Amino acid sequence: MKRIFRALFQQRPADTITIIFLLFLTGLTLFYFAILPRAPYLLSIYSLMILTQIILIRFRDNGRFIRNFYDVIFPIICVLAVFDSLEWVVHYINPEDIDPVLIKLDYLIFGNHPTVLLESIMNPFLTDILQIAYSTYYFIPISFGIILLMNKQREEFDKTIFMILLCFYLSYLGYILFPALGPRFCLSNIQTKELQGFFAAEPIQNLLNRLEGIKRDAFPSGHTGIALTVLYLAYRYKRGYFWIALPIISALIFSTVYCRYHYVVDIIAGFGLTLLTIVLGEWYYGWWMKRQVKSRTDYRT
């Protein structure tokens, strides 16, 4: 067991954190096996992803396609598959949604519901722009990682993918601990205007609703956490990308409330998620780098 533990923490941090989180979900599924309606399916998905990760670690240098699959494609598959699986986990092990608490906190801060207040500036053109901005969340982390790879910034890429995956997994843990549907479901009865765009808003909304389904993924705001984590990394490693992404991410964060996906307190929690990711990620990555240097030094001597 000690040998396995040592081998796990010798791997690239992105691989280590993925295996650890998948093992956590596997243990959670086994513990709640009797009440999870798709427990065998969940166990098979998590086991397959762990096995795939281990195989990719072993054969990652056997050709360009495998390396690209290891670096880019599999992390994307893993993030999407785990997110999709939460639909069959969160509500069954934690059935009490915290939306009433989040709604009260928003009302306490603003004296009204922010999504209702924003109806005063709502117009179809702005709705289209902000719905598009909201959707850039799905491309920002990928584009930044690809840019680092294309510029042969391998060390920066490895750290970036670790930090982004850590932020994703921390947000998923937040959904399990604090399930919330969000204002588009829980405040729809008090909205006086429908969100309508000229051409983009409704198709994008319908597509996202079909792809995501109904999940308790409002708190913390993963859109905010991931986008700000990428912004932090871009500022350090690709300053030009930072300045391009800054206005887009600003619009993205505003869109999460305007488009009724999140409460404002979700956004505040998203900032906290980014801070937690940076603190934990920098600490662990620094520790891992020291171990790598020590291991190489011991090997030479």
C-alpha cells in the first residue's frame, strides 16, 4: 500500500488529482450503493476512467496521438463524464437543496432578487451577447491549454491543467455538499420578463439545457471559479491572452446572474473557489516539484 501511495504522488499532479477524485467518487458510490439508482453504472464509469488514466500514464510517450489524448482529450472527457454522473449522485445522497438560503442571502444584500433587478436593463441584444459570453466558459480553459502546448510551454501547461482540474473537482465537491438548482428554476415564478434574444440566446439555452440536464450545480459558481483560475494562470504565463480574456471573462461572470444561472452569492463563492484552488494548487505543486528535484538528485548520487 505504501508503495502504491508513493507511486501515485510521483505522477504528474493533474493525473494524481484525477485518480484521487475518481477514487473518492467510487468510495462514495459504494457507501451509498443502496440508494443510488444507477450505482453499477457509476462504478463502471469511474473504474473505466481510473483504468484509462493509469494506461495513459504508462503509454503517454508512445506516439503523438496518445500524447495528445493524454494531455488534452482525456482530461476533457473526464471532466464532462464526472459532471454528467453527478446527476445520479448529488440529489440522492444530499436531497436538501440550499436555494432558500442563497435566495435569502441575495435578498439581504440587495434588498431584492438580483435577477429581478436586472430586468430593468434587459434587452434582446444584450441577452444574446451575454448568453454567448456565458458559453465561452466551455472553450476558455481548452484554448488556453492548447496555446501553451503550441508555444511549447510544457511545464506551464502541466501546471495549468492541474490547477484547472483541481478547480473543477473542488467545484464538484461543492455541488455534493451544497446542492442548489439556481434562480432559473427557483425564481422563475417571480420573474416578470422572459429572457429573449434576437437569434442566439434561445438556441444556446436549449442546447445547454439538453446537454446539462437538471443538476444541483449552482453553488459555488464553477463558471466563475474556472474562468478566474484561467485568468490567474494567463496573467502568469501568457499576458497577451490575459488581456484578451479579461473583458470576455468579465462579461461571462456578469452573464451568470443576468441569464439566471446563478445567485450573486454563488459568484462570491466562485471567487472563494478560485482562491482555494490557487492556495492549495500552488502549495501542492511546489511540494511535488521539490520531491521531483530531490528524486533526481538522489538518483544521480
